[in-house]
Amino acid sequence: MRLSRCRSDGRPSAVLVVIPVHDHPRLAVVKRLEQEYALRTKLDSQWAARPLELRHEGGRILLVLEDPGGQLLDRITGNPFEIGRFLRLAIDLAAALRQVHRHGLIHKDIKPANLLVDAAGNVRLTGFGIASRLPHERQQPGAPEIIAGTFAYMAPEQTGRVNRSIDARSDLYSLGVTLYEMLTGALPFTASDPMEWIHCHIARQPVPGKNRRGPLPDRRRCGHGPETVPHGMGKDRQHRGFSAGHPRRSRCTAHSGKALRPRRTGRLAACRVRPSGLARHSRVGSGLRVFGHREILGRQRAAQGDCAAAGLVCRRQVRPVQAGHPLRHPGPGIPKSSPLHPR
């Protein structure tokens, strides 16, 4: 499909029009346009190009979108971004994707060709034709031709070749590939056919960014922003984090050039353990929850016990015992590190 900017009859401002490349598009292409238009009530102009109407003209189907201005990100990629600009765009892109997930959607096709960047650096998403309203879904194995998405930016679980379901962390993988391309000017993998792309995402590790663009700036100047890119491309969903809001930790460094460092006081302050931003919007159980994270479901009682034990340590009612403590030798079947021991 092709995205064009044009004037529409009866509208004072320009609009964006999504047009199928072929005069007689396949049924799957038509369904994508209808799906994106059906999601118009879920999308917000602050972080997405909202659909306005679905037209049928001259035997062709057209999707009309709001025009927030700017240009597609894929038109300015190809060369490494300056670190300050990279961080600013990465923060805004992560914020937009976080809003998608907060509204109960999985985009499933994050890539530069679906990202609009205006002159102020604001990012808005398009291309919701294959987005899902489900918290997680399973991609059945099949021929590469029937897999929805873009192979160069596709998460391993979207290929249908791994025993994992698709959830919001799949978007984090595509986000990581996009940030890698912005940071280095090239994709993390190269392939010549769909099966090779699938193998790359499942089994190969990307070339380190410093090998493509040289050493990255010191962490004290640019924060952790560039370092979060490889974490977003973890093969296992557990290694990608649970929220698209993590890159926002570098906001202070992107605008001021200074990194904040924790102040050491020599004391352990009482803390409150909270689930991540996405976990608070999960539909699974109660207490400590991580949506779509089947590996820890049903362990709320154990997690609450751990939090209570940590609170006792913070209040100094008990003291931790390290491995090899001279007053206590673990017996058979007992771990060498006893987590808590009362005074």
C-alpha cells in the first residue's frame, strides 16, 4: 500500500490517503484497510494518524487519515542519527507505542514506514491494518506468504516457529529493530528470502551497534538510551522488559546532556514494589501481575511473601544471612544462601 498526502473535497486541510498499489487488491489488503478504519475510536490524534473515512472510488478502496504533518521515518533513515536526535525520537516513539498498548492494542507492524515524524520531533503511528485487540494471540505455523507483518522487523513469535504467543512485547522487538536502524543506519540482519529472515530473528544475534557506527558516547553523557536497543531485540520475550516506557529514563539526558546518578546515603530506605506500567493494565488475576507472562502466573502468594520479607529487612526487624555464614551451615537440600534469619 502507498501513503500519499493530498487535498480532500470539503476539507480545509490536507489529508493522508492510503491507496493499494494494485488496481485490484487482494482480499487481505482490503481487510487491512477495513480493520484500520474499524479501530478509529481506539486511536488518538496525539500519537496516531486517525482514520477519517473509508471510500470506494472508481472500483478502488481508499482510506483517508488525518494529516498531522511531517514525513515518514523511512525517508530519513539510511545514515546513523546524531545521538541527541536519536534519543529524542526514541523517547517519543516509545511514548506513542506505550499509548497503543494502554488502549489494549498490539500494533504488530512497527517499522519506519509506519511512523510519521513532524518538524518538532513528535511521532505518530500509522499502519494499524493488522493490529490486534487481544492481550495475546497465537500465530499458527504456515507458509511465509500468509504471515502478516514485515519480515525485517518481525518478532520471533510472529513467525509461528516458536512456542510463544504474540503480545505487546512483540512490538518491543520491532521497536528495537527500528531503533537499531536509526542508531546505525542499517538493519541488524540481512536476508534474501522470507525463510532466511525467519532464521535471523529466531537464531542469529545482531551485529553490535558500535561495530557499525563506532564507539557510542559515554553513558554519563547519553544515559542508557543506546544500550536499551539490544535488550529490545531479545529472542525471549522475558528479556525485552514489560513496557514501552523504559527509554523515557533517558529523557533528562536527551534534553540537558546530563545523566542523573543515584545519591548514595549508606542506608536502605523503605521501598514500594509495583508492577510495570503494562502489568497494571493486565487482565490476569490480581496482586503482582504481568499480562501475557505465563511463566509467573499463579505465583502471587509467593511474590507477596517476598515483598513482605523485603519490608522486614527494610525495617531492620530481621537481618539477611549470606552464603557461608559461620553460625548456620545448610543441611542437605537447603540452598547455601538463606534469604532471611531472625535476630
